[in-house]
Amino acid sequence: RLIKMYHSNIKELPNNLDEYLHAVGTHSSLKERMADECESAIKKVKIAEYLQGSNETFDARIVQINDYGINVELYNGILGGLDFDGTIEPSIAIAKTKYKLYKLGDLIKVSVDVANPLTGKIIFKEKIK
């Protein structure tokens, strides 16, 4: 549809149609990526706004253990970091504290520790039973 729109605004075909279509395709792809990035950023901000001040307890699954910490995913797809004070061994995907061992795929109960709507960053803390 963009090619048709651009084409209808031009009275004559450009001398090198291949270059023109390449430029139109590049422009279209760039704008689509920018729109996707904007949508993702807005989604993160809105999720952080929703969770800000929440006292609710959620079921979460550990989806990533790396040098920077532990990332968890809630049942509804919300991703966030886990406030963790212990040793992380990312090469074997485990993290451990004095009392507990965390492995990739473990289910844990979490609550919101920090939800920053300005950055869209969410940090959870584990709820100990």
C-alpha cells in the first residue's frame, strides 16, 4: 500500500525503479521497527503503572539466570527481575542463597518490590511462606 501511495504521487517512473523500490522498502521497514519499539515501551510503562503499589502475590517461573540476576515471568507473561541476595552461577543456570537453591524453570511466589512507570522496570521479591 505504501508503494502504491508513493507511486500515485509520482507522475513519471524514476529512472532506476530498483533503487526507488529499495528506498521505499527500507523506509517502510524502518518505520515498522520504530512503531514496534514504541509499542513495546508503552506496554512496559503501562504494566509498571498497573503493578505500582500492588500488594498482590503472584506465581512466577524463573526464566533466566545470568550474571546480572534472576528474571521471572508471571503467568500472564509479565517479565521482571527478582530481588536476590546470593550467589549466581550462570554457566549451570542456578542461583543459591544460604537457605535455598534456585534453578531455571522453578516456580516461586513473588510480590512487587519496585515498579517504575518512568522506565517500565519491574523488580519482584520472593514471598516466603
